[in-house]
Amino acid sequence: MSNDMDTDENSPEEGTDVPDEVPDSSSELDDEVLPESGPDDGADDKRTIDDLGSDVEVTADVADDVDEDDLLGGLQVDSTSEIEVPDRLVDQVIGQEHARDVVMKAAKQRRHVMMIGSPGTGKSMLAKAMSELLPKEELQDVLVYHNPDDGNNPKVRTVPAGKGEQIVEAHKEEARKRNQMRSFLMWIIIAIVLGYALLIEGAVLLGILAAGVIYLAFRYGSRGGDAMIPNLVVNNADTTTAPFEDATGAHAGALLGDVRHDPFQSGGMETPSHDRVEPGAIHKANKGVLFIDEINTLDIRSQQHLMTAIQEGEFSITGQSERSSGAMVQTEPVPTDFIMIAAGNLDAMENMHPALRSRIKGYGYEVYMDDTIEDTPEMRRKYTRFVAQEVQKDGRLPAFNAEAIEEVILEARRRAGRKGHLTLELRNLGGLVRVSGDIARAENADFVTRDHVLQAKGRSRSIEQQLADDYIQRRKDYELQVADGYQAGRVNGLAVMGEDSGIMLPVMAEVTPSQGPGEVIATGQLKEMAQEAVDNVSAIIKKFSDENISERDIHIQFVQAGQGGVDGDSASITVATAVISALEEVGVDQSLAMTGSLSVRGDVLPVGGVTHKIEAAAKSGCERIIIPQANMQDVMIEDEYKEMVEIIPVSHISEVLDIALEGEPEKDSLVDRLKSITGSAFTQESVSGPSSPSPQ
């Protein structure tokens, strides 16, 4: 396929012919600058999507016998400078094989795509990669012409890419020649009038006045000629790949096009309407890719217009403000033959127009972006290449040596939050790479070392991590944390702040005589899920307690939960232990912290963020930490904390009580009842083989 297109063959298909209303001179002028295209000199550089596969190997030496524990996946390199970075963006995508295959298929078949996933997982990178896969040969320029019959309805014409500039320049040159002839004629007439007035009539003032009138008349008349110059609204002359337009957060005018307001609308001072037309992202993306992240933030009206542009393949440009004179202008339809890639988080689908989603789904694909990927030697090799890619993209960072790369991969494991997986939130991991490089560069180091990466991990902490560390320190200063001895009704719970930081959140319980029907009162700005967790715990207490708690009030306090309150159910075993301790008046070990969800039958269920919670407990001075048995595979704490704490996995609330409570309760106590009843319930369930609960 050639880069240039034959005008005679493509004009009827690619766009609108020059309308009859446009003067013949304009049509002839346009035809003069649209010669037949010759053979494509760059045919050898054609890219075929079929040649691209999911597996893009790292170009470097790999050991014959790869050790499964080798952090570099068998790569025999000393630094990232030895690793070749692929040229195409689609080959640089790490881990999202399914999404990449979908994008390549969508580019080949020109399908729309909706990508849903966490921030930083490669949605925008894949969208840009699609624009590289689309053929450049089909690109078009869009011209808007003055309509002499109706100035508020400008004409539209599409031509092959690169020809629009030639047409405009030809019109400008023709207008310049006309103006020169007009100016020459004007000065001759002025000279004749002045000569006649001065030499024959002797009326100097009348001659000057007549010359001024002639000058203004000629200047006013020349404005009509300028109106014949078309407005090049979409120019793809210098575009090397298919257009990529990021319309994330765009207002209506930027997305759909607009017509500028004209304060001078009469008296010969007005600007022709076609000169005030501004294209929108949907028009600039014609024959390319329109990317909209956080698609649900678009207002409903814009989503409806977007549906029309997708369905019809063309959309007229009009003024977006009703108070503007541009609202009176509406062009002929402008081509909008784009591929749309809509992106967002899971909540993006809630506020998205159902009909818009239906159009994407009906004419394309929906893809969920993975947050993690299995940790294999091959994937670790690709993560090594990822570090090399980030160094090359920045252009100012020293190369990473092998030990520094290994530390980055270890951090990718830790951030995954799952045993045997690596995180795919690579934007944040790339931030660690850049901070590490900045530290090395500040020291004028030749290479980024492991020590630089460790320093960067401390300096690149998130706001939530910094707040959590400050929170822990302040509690120590005011002696609000207790990390030794035994106290009844007080348990050190653990919580997550943000996505990557943990804090210790004490829970206190008190049992008091009731003035009426007994009730469970929980304070600390509990949100819906946390309140439901408290209700589940109270169900266990009511079912298995020997005492008549209908005559008592159980008060549960999440100490200093803050304005954000408490959400989630990971404090269930903490609440249960505090209430049981208060009921039995048995002390709880204060050097112990715990986290875990709880079923109404007493089974301890997995939760999220255990790694960050364990590190927060260690910073707070706790020596032992109880976590759900199912979460043991997710623990990936830093080396500095491994010697500070003992991690104890549990499966039942009875195990929690055995570990946390002081002394041996009597046989008929609540503790022993829970041991026998929940233990037998678990045995029965394990025989029937239930599916494992998912982390909460």
C-alpha cells in the first residue's frame, strides 16, 4: 500500500468532493495540487500485525540451566546497558499478554476496546501501541470551506494526508496575487484622483477625502477574497504513525469540536465562520486511536454525542456554548472514523452510559487488566528488561547493575501481595527505578547499585506510608501504644492505610449492665462492612456464651480511628478477642497484634495487606503477630523485620484465644466451648471439602 493516494480514485470514498457552491477557481486550484501518487518508497518498512506475538524474548545471554530461584531468570548480564529495548511500544508491554493480543487483533480488525483495571497497569501504553500498529497510509487531512450560500453552514472536504497544506498554500498564493493586483489598481486610481483634484480642480481637501474613500473601499472589498482560503482543521502531513488523541478529562469543546465566538459579527469586521471552526479530539483521531481514561467522568451529553460519532463515523462541528455566536454555526459532517479505547477502574462501568458500553462491546472487546502475574524465570527476565526500558525512556539515569535489578524484582514481588507473583502496577515500580537513578546520579555513580535502590525505597514512600509512620511515632510519644503486659478487653488490631502502608489500631471492649434490652455498641466511625463484621462477632458471642448477655451492653471502641473511620472486616478476630476477654475478665497479651476476618461459625478467613500490617506491628514494638493461615503465602516482609517479629498462622478463633489470652480458663468457660464447637464445625466442613474463601 502506498503512502500517497490517488486523488481521482479516493476522493469519492475518502471524503466529500468540493461542493458546487465553491467557485470553480477553487476546485481547479485544489486539483492542481493533488497529483497522482507514485510508488511507495517505504514499502519495505511495512509493519504486519501478524508478525507480532505475545512472547517477546529479552535480547541477552541466558544460562543453559536456569535456576528457579535466580532473580534475573538466568540472564547473564552485568547491567541494563547490555539489554536491548524493543522499538515498538507493543513489544515493551510487560505481563499483559491477553490485553496485548486483544489490542493487536483490534488494530487489525479496527475494533473498539474497553480496558478496566488498576492505575499504572499499562492501559495508556497499550492504547499508544495500537496507534503504531494502524496503517499510516489511510490518514486524511480535513479542510473547511466558506459556504457562499449559507455562511453558518461551512463546507467540509477530506483529502489524503499532506495535501491539505498544499491546498491552503495554493489558495494563499492565489489570494496574495489577487491582493497585489488589487493594490496596484487601487494606487493607480488614487494617483489619478489626487492628480485630477490637485492639478485640475485645485481642491486638495476633496482629493484627499476621495483617495481615503477609495482606499477603504478596496480594503473592505479584499476581505471577500480572504474568505476563499480554506481552514485546515486536521493536518496529518507530518504524522509518522496513525493519530493518537488522549481525550481524558476533555470538556465538550475539546472532545467534540467548537466554533469560536466572534465579537464583531457585522460591519465587515466579522471573521468568516469557517475560519472559527476548531476540531475536537474525535476529529483529530480520524483513522487513528481516541483514548479516554476514566470514561465515567464524561458528562452524559458528551457520551451521547460520542455514541453518535462512533455509530455514524462522522460528526458535525458546532459551537458548544449557547451564548456564543459559534452556536449558530454548524459544519457539514466531519469524518470520525476512529478506534476508541475507553479505560478506567472498576467503578468506571457504574457511571458509564449503558448504550455507549453496548456499542463498544458490540463492536469490539472488553479487557480486564491483571494486577499481578505469576513469578517465573521468563517473567523475571522481562522485568529486567523493564528496568532497562525505564532507564532508556528517562535518558538521564545511570545503568542498573545486576544487584540493583534484583532488588527491584524483589520489590515487585513484595508489592504483588501474593506468593509466587509479581506486581503489574509498573508505573509505581518505575517511580522506584527513577528515584534510585536520581540518587545514583546525585552521587555521580557510574551504576545504580542495590544500596541506591534501598535508599529510594525509603525516599519514595507514599503519602499514606509517611502518615502511618508519623502516626506510629506520635502514639509512642504520647504512650498510647501498649506493647507489653496483659490487659483485659484490649487488643492490638492492625489496619491498612491507603494501598501500601499499615498501622496498629487498638480495639477496646467493655461489658456493662444494660438499662434495657442488651445491645452491642461499636464506635469509631464504622462503615458498612466493618459494622457487619461486628454483628457477626456478636452472633458468635450470643450463641456460645453461658451468660445471659441480653441484660448487658457490650461497648466496642476502635481507638483513635480518625476521620476516615474503619472499613472492611479484617478486625473481626480482634473484636472477638476483646469482647471475650472483657466477658471472661481475662487479660490479653499486649505484645501481640492480630488481623483476620471471622465467619459466624468461628473460622478465621484471609484478609488483604498482611505484609504492610506485619511491618506496622513490628515498628510499633509488637513481638508476635497472628494472621490467617491462608495468608501465610502472602507474607513478604522486608529483611529488617524478619528477626523482630514471630508470625503465627491460625485457622479458628479458638487458636487465637489460646495464644492471646492469659492463663488457662476453666473447662466450662467460653473459651473451651468455642474450641469444641468451632473445632468440630471445621472438621465437618473440611470433610465436605468447601472452596477456600477469597481474601476480604
